[in-house]
Amino acid sequence: MTPEEIQYQITQLHYDNQSAYSMRGRIRSIMNGGPDGLLALLGDQIQGFQDYQIPVPNLMMSGLEHLAQKIGRIPNLKVDVPNGKDSDRARKKAEKIARIVNAYDDTQKLDLQMPQVGRWLPGYGFAVWVIREKKGADGTPYPCAELRDPYNCFTGYYGADQQPKEMAIVRRVPKEALARTYPKSSEKIMSKDGYETNTLGIGNAYASAYTDSYNGSWANSNGEGDLIAEYYNLDGTYIFHMTSGTILDFIPNPLDSGPAFVVAKKFAFDRLQGQYDQIIGLMASMAKINVMSIIAMEDAVFTETNISGEIESGQYRKGRFAVNYLAPGTQVSKPASNVPYQIFQQIDRIERQLRVGGSYPVTDDSQSPLSFATGRGLEELGASMSLMIREYHTVMADAIEMIDAKRLEWDEKMYGGKAKDLSGYYDNQFYSEKYDPSKDIMGSYKTRRVYGAMAGYDEPQKIVTGLQLLQAGIIDKQTLQENLDGLDNLVRVNDRITKEKADSVLFDTLLAQAQQGDPKATMAVVQIRKNPDDMQNILDKFFTAEEPEIPVAEQELLGGGSLPPQGPPPGIAQLLQGLGG
């Protein structure tokens, strides 16, 4: 593509996303809070108040944080063996692919990306990864799923698979960093300044559409530098310097499965929408009513004083120990407080509507449900929350599966035939080995990402629900353990549990024998009491099997206590004769 064609596509994508992009800016301002957030809510109505002193609870941000904590987790990795190929070789290949993908996740810290995805997906309505080549600490190249700020992303038409075929990412990069990254274009980057240098005719009006909004992002918080556009299509990735209209680089796309990016898109009616797009008006109303209520309460507390007549002492004094001398006939009065109670009822109504619209129950704030709704209403709200979490998990799992497929395909296409190092933790065990993408992948790009049976529950809910399911026989102990946080090495944990159970049984047996008068058992119990930390060695010593003693009669029968080396064992008649029968 020529620079003119790239610029046209970027301009068209920006135009097609203009409505959603405008909403993103408002959502971002509200979520970040501060003066910009208040301005996005109230506009000019904040005059007379300090920017950070308006009493407005940011329920949108609070709801987003709680939702992100429930959905922002990496799904479990599964690689299944194809039907009809359940052989040892097929199982080993599936396990090898699982370890390869797991190494991808560990190297690029996918677990740290997911909490951010849990905020962007509901907030903006989508999240974006791009597939790039990275190098590990040892210099080994690997395909990396790089998370990008969706605020700066302009996606094209979404097909039936809910994946666009093209996308542009616009951001600011400092000139020095650009010059180091693209030394061939460093002279043009460093010597040119301003949009008037763009030979393609990017005017000030066009540039301001980006400049006014791109004063900071997740990747570049200071908002300084030149505008850079990454344009992705089926052919590859174009790095376009918008300030000068120059193509800095082109990265061919090795994937047959589509462009080198993946979009996780929230379910909506017929357009891209975030979780809180429909309740911004409620937030604005709540903020406005809160401000009005504060003004009304201040006026009610600090009411004026009306004096009819004259004050002999001059100015009217207020407060404790104040003394005023009034002329005969003078009257002092204060108007009655008239703060309408309906204003506080309206605040409660709006808060309830906000929570229902944002699926943000009061229990997430550790409040009693009786403060705003009935128990039945809370149950229905919690049910809707669970269904919403399930939808988000469906979207996120599908996106990660597509990321897995593109990374495996990239690895095979780019590095096939090369021996590569592979290491990490999988299935609670450390592994370190070699692999060949051509030999070990061989077109097997399918993985399965699943969330646990209690995904989205907090830990107390997981424990209570898990124990109930375990008691009912619906799940096994290992499934319960896999769904609890903090149990990293289940093999070792279960080994310790088995050992503790065995020690408990042996100790109970020892106590029973001691109660029956066994002197050895009694001494063993006494030793355990004196040295409880040495109980394992004492139990091992007491329960060690000893060589059985052969009775004297049997020793005489066997001729000295041992069986003859050859010949069949003695018959029953011979045994009876030897015993004197």
C-alpha cells in the first residue's frame, strides 16, 4: 500500500468509529475521575465548586472495579486429544502443545493482562491484542499477544465471526524513541515538526481530531511525541508516521487464519457499546441532585437572621455567651428549614437505578440488601450478575482461544524446523525441554479455555458452595481444590493430606493398643507426648514389620529352620507325622 492509501484507510476507520470514539472519551473521563470526570458529567453546572469537592460517589467506577475483579482472570488451558486418536503418542502431543502455549502465557505475563482486560471490555465494549514477535531472556523468539489500549483503536467491519479484517491504532511516541526504533527514518523524524510538514495534506483540522484526545494513554501517560498509526490488514502491519506521512516499517503477516490481531467484543444489540453507556445520564442526575442537596442543607443550617426594630448594642451577635441589647418592640426571628425530604428519596431511587442498570448489587459494597431492595430483588440482581459474568467469560475464553491459535500458527510458520527452548510451570509441575514448532505443532492450533465451576465467586462463596457440591457428590475433591485460589501445587498438597490422614489412623491405633495394656504402645505414646515433632519417626519405628518367629516344632520339622532348597513342599501327612500326629 502507498502512504496515500494508508492515510485514506485510517481516516475512514476514524470516521466510522466517531460515535463510539466520542463515547469512549466520556467514559474514560468519568472512570478516571477528577475535574475531567466532573466536567463530563455536569458540564458548566459545576461552577462555584472546587473540582475535587463535589460530593458525587462514582458508582460507575466502583461497579467496574468490582466487575473486573470477578471476570479479569485467565481461563484454564486444556488441549484435548482428537476422537479416535486416543493413543499414547496423541496424548503426548497434546500435552506438549499445552506446555508450549503455557510457556507463551508465562513469558508475556498473560495473567497480568487479564485484570486490565476486565476493565476495558465492560468499559469500552471491547479489548484488543496484536500478535507480535518478541524475544525471551535467552534470546529465543516467540509469538507474543500484546495487549493494546482500545481507546486508541479504530476497528473495521465486524464479520460473522465477530472479528474485523482491518484495524488502526493511533498513539503518540516520543521522537527520540521513534528515531532509535527506525534509524533509517531518523533524520526525517527529528528534523520535521508540526503537521504542516505532512506532504499528504493532513491539515490542522484533521490532526486536531487526534491531538485533542490523545493527551495520554495506557502505554504513554505523558501524551508527548509524534502521532504514529499502526494499520493492520490481511497483508501485514504498516507503521505509519502521521506527522510526516511516511511509512516507517512493514511487517508481513504470516498467518493464513486472518490479520495479526484479536478483538474481544462485548455482546450488544447492534453496535459496539460498553457496560455503562446507558447510565451516564443517571450518574449526571445523581451528581446534580447531590450538589443541590448539599446547597439546601447548608442554607438550612446557616439561615439568615431577621430583625424587626433596633439593636442598642450595634451589630447582632451570634453564638455562645453572646449578649444583645434590643430596643423595646424589637423582634428577632429565623426562617424555618424547608429542605424537602423528597430530594433524599430521589437520590436513593437514582442509586437503585444505577445499580440495576450497571448490575452492581449493594452486597458488593458490603451493604445490607434491606437498605435498598427486598431480598427477592437482591436475589434477582445477583442472578443477573452471574449471567453477565458468564457472558463476559464466554467472550474472553473465545478470544484467548483465538490468541492461542494465532500464536501456534505464527510459531510454526516463522520458526519451523528450529529447536527452541521451552520451560515453565504447568499442572503444578516445572518443565524444561526442547521443541520443534514444525514437528510438535504440525497444524494443531486448537485449544480450549475454560473457567472453573465457580468462576466469578469470591473466596467465601467458593468454599461454601464447593463444600455443598462436594457433599452432594456433584464434584470431587480435586475439582474443589482447582477452583480455590492459593493452592498452587495440588500434588504436594494432596500428598500431605494423605500423610496426615495415615498418621492420624496410626496414632488412633496406637492409643487403642495402649489402652488394652500393650507396654510398647504405651511407651510409644509417652515418647510422642514428649517429642510431638518426632511423631512420624516414632510411628514408623513402632509399626515397622518384624521378622516372624518360627515355632520350635516347625523349626524341627524343617530341619534347622529353613526349607530345603530343592523339591516340593512337604505333604500334609508328613507335617502331621513331624508334629507327632
